[in-house]
Amino acid sequence: MSISKYIVPKSEACELIKQLLFEEFHLNDGSLDVLYERSIKPHFDVLRDDIYFLAETNYVDRVYRDSYYYYYSSKLNSYKRNCIKISIFDGEIDDDDFFDNVKYKILQDRYLGFYVLRPTSPYIIGRSVISPKALKIPGMRTCTAIFNTTSNGLNFQVNGFPHSSQDTETISCAETSLWAVMEYFGNKYPYYEPVMPSEIIEKLNDISFERQVPSKGLNIQQISYALKKFGFGTKIYSSGEYRDEFEKLLSCYVESGIPLIVAMENKTGSIRHALLVVGREIINADAFDTLQPYVPQNLFLQKIMTTRNIVICDHDGLRKSFVFIDDNRPVYQMATLADPAVHYGGDWCDCRITYFIAPLYPKIYLEAFEARNYVISFLISGPQPIANNQEIILKVYLASSRSYKNELATNASFIEDLKYLVMEAEMPKFIWVAEISTKELIKQGQANGLVIVDATEPNIHFNKPLILAIYEGNLLTLDGNFCKLQRKSVHLPSFSIYEHNLNAFE
Amino acid sequence: MIKKISRTEAINDRLKKEEKVTTLDKKEHIDAIVLMNEQLDAVRREYRMKDRNSQNTAAQVILS
């Protein structure tokens, strides 16, 4: 039994895939057209037309093999163990290129990801990692990780977000979302590990009162529990509870580079679907003109803002499309939060996002709702409030202090003295950062103020979480010995905002 | 001789010499901080309720 390989341009992918499904998975000749049109073609349609496909048979896919040994092999019907792997490349390729050292290096730069086709008809599309560079219309900032893989026996790397369609038996949308989150974090950070479908099922056995396979889905608490067991400090947010703040909180976490599991429901409750939000569209500078003033739910802050004529525009209040990873759809679907099922039609069109689960690093004790409120309170009603009669734009996000300091060190627009003060400031692994800007500055990707808050400090009394704040010519820090707030007169010219949490694909 | 490098200390010393450092410990500052504490406490109570209710209702929503 040997591995066969085929190289075709995208225009011939249809013929090749049908041939492979027939020869390798022994699928019925009559159903191939429908199967390709419904289950596979939509995934290829979003790709650029100059893409080349390299297909390999007898591929051992670790995720499908796990489902196979845990479940499919116990059925009477015979399921194949092997999959088909489709690698995609930017432009024309030739088999000889792989075995020429110079051309292989060029091929590595042109590698754009892979799809696994599994023998679980009609849910054929299995694990995939596709670079947003392969899309006809990228235009997004999104979470991505580097994945090591092989094609034609050689090593390649792809920068993307993992995706899979559900097989509906071992993994429904809920398990697929859990798998994708763990696949992303496990490949990006050594603290986490990727998980297999059977591990998800096993982890939930203790809190399940019925059998787990064939899967009937998971409730939101079960998803959160599984994430907790896999090493996260999870938080659940409901749109019914957080109301106007809900979408802003979701946006805040996305800007923090944290992929979220979201629940989408229609009005009758007949559709309840799990998917991921992993990024957002690239924002056009003109969009900032449409930003509406932020009205805090806290009446005390509302009153001060009115009295002192201060307008805060919340960056998270910007109307924009988000990047969804949906196991029913091709990878990287763009949609607004108001109309997340825009690509579906039918009963799905009135679907809304009702919950999201944030998989946080376990030592982030100060979550987004309180962190955002603390920053706004500090700026409006703190001991050194911002000046009257002005409009500011506030962008609040989580960042790893290492990444933040690293970016700051190479940020030529940040004044030297303040750079050293921030670089040498003691910080936890994660910090909340609030960038203060104006509409004119933010259009140029600039800010002129900064508040850095300790994400491990939930005790918000006496400014305990404050690490430093710099705005309007003042640097505010807590005196190390007596925890008294000190003000130092330091001018901060405008500087480039931090955009390292999400990777840009234009 | 081993030399300690702390640019922060040097900058802070310079700012002190230039009389650019003030401690915000006057009554008006303390009053603002205390009032801020009270407001943050109120928001925290609200947050805890939202957080608890989000968890409770989440158990009813099965995603498939």
C-alpha cells in the first residue's frame, strides 16, 4: 500500500477530489456530485484562483484516527482508517521542486496550509489549517498560530487558525469548538496542549448523566468546565445579563487576541450553535468618525461626564465585522455581531450571539468588565482626572507583559525616558492596557495616553491594580513603599498603538 | 566593580531634583479615591450578579 500523490491547479480540483473520494473512500459514484457541491466546494470557493493543490492518499490524521479507534471502529459498517491530505500552494508547483533544495526553500514560503478529507461522508472536511493569505479577500486581523506539518514527505509550516467540520457523531459543533481552541493554544503556547476528541469526551464523563457518543452537543457550562480542566480560567458572559456591554466585552477580548467560543441562537431556540470568534476586519480610518459616545451604566460616572463635558468613545463600540470559525462553513467567515448567521439563510437568519466563553490564562483574576470600569473610573473620577471639555477614544485590551515590553522596546515613536520607565516596571504575565487617543490620532494609528493595570489584582480599592498611567503631561505610579499615588511631570508625545495581539492579513 | 543599571532610578532622581514629583495625598485626592472605591464596589456587586446569572442560565443552553 503506497501513497499516491496528485498535483492540480484549483480549476481541476473538482475532478481530482471526486476521483479520490471514489477510489480511496469507495463513495457511491452517483452521490459524488452532490457531496462535492455541498460539503467540499464551498471551502475551495473562498480560495484564490491561482492556488495549486497537492493531494496525498493514505494519510494518517491524528484527530480522525482518535475518533476512529474511540468510536467508528466499533460499528458494524466498515470505515476506512486513512484520510486524504490536500496541501495548498501559492502558484504553480511541480513534484521535482520538492526534491531540489533551492526550490524547496521557495516552496516553504509559498505553502498556504492543508485540508484533511476523512471517510465520514457526508461530513468529509476534517482538520485544516489555512493561511488567510490563501483567501480571495483576506482583509482581517486575526489570531493565528504556527503549525508544523508535512507535504509530499517534507516539512512545512503554516500560519493560520485550526478548523474542522463536525462529524456529528464524535464531535458536534461544541466539541469541535473546544478542539479548535485547544489546537490553537496548544500549538502557540507551551503551557497548553492540543487535545483529541476522545479526551474531550473523557473529561466530561464525570459531569455527564448520559452517554457522550453519539454526540448530542454540550451545554455552555460543560464547554466552560472542559476548558477549565484543560488549564484555563474561563469566564462566561451572557448577552441577557450584560446587555449593552456584551458586544463591547466580546470585542475587548478579541482585541486582546483571545479566541472566544460563542453561542448563536435563533428566536425559537430550534437552532443553538457553537462557533468561534478569532479576529475582526481591518478598520478603515473613516470608521472612527462614526464612533458614538460611550454612556457608562454607572450613573455616578454618567453625571460627572455630563457636568465636565467629557466624551469617551469606546474603541470596542466600533461597528465592524468579526472573523468567525464555524464548523458548518468555510474557514474565516466575516460577519457582524448583529447578523452572525448572514451566510446561512433560512431559519438561521434571526440568529443572535447569546453567550460567549473567554478562555483566560488562569491567573488573570481581573476580568474585562471590571478592568474596563476601573480604567474609566480612574480617568473620570480618580485623583488625577482627565481635563474638562474633551473627547477621547479609549481602547482597552489584555496583553502579555513580555510581548508588550518587546514591542515597546522597538517602538521608535515612544519617548525614551518613558520607554525605560515602562520597560523596567515590574509587571505580571498579563496586563490590561488602556490606550488614550483622539479621533484624529487614532486614524493615524497613534495614541497620546496610556494606563497599565495589573491583571492579577482583583482588589480594586485604593488603585491597587494600577501599574502606571501617563496622560496629559503626568506620569502616575504607586509609591513602592507606602502605596501612595505619585505624580511626575513628564510629557508623552503621541506614539504608535500596540497591534501585536492580532496578526494582519491585508 | 559590578555596576547596577537602573534607568528608572536615574530618571526618578532627575525628576525629583527638578521638583517634578508630587505625592497625591491631599484631602481632595484621598476623597476622590474613597469615592472611587465606593463606586467600584457598587459596580462589583452588579458584576457578581451578572456573572452568577450568566453561569446559571448557561447550563440550560445545549449547543449542537
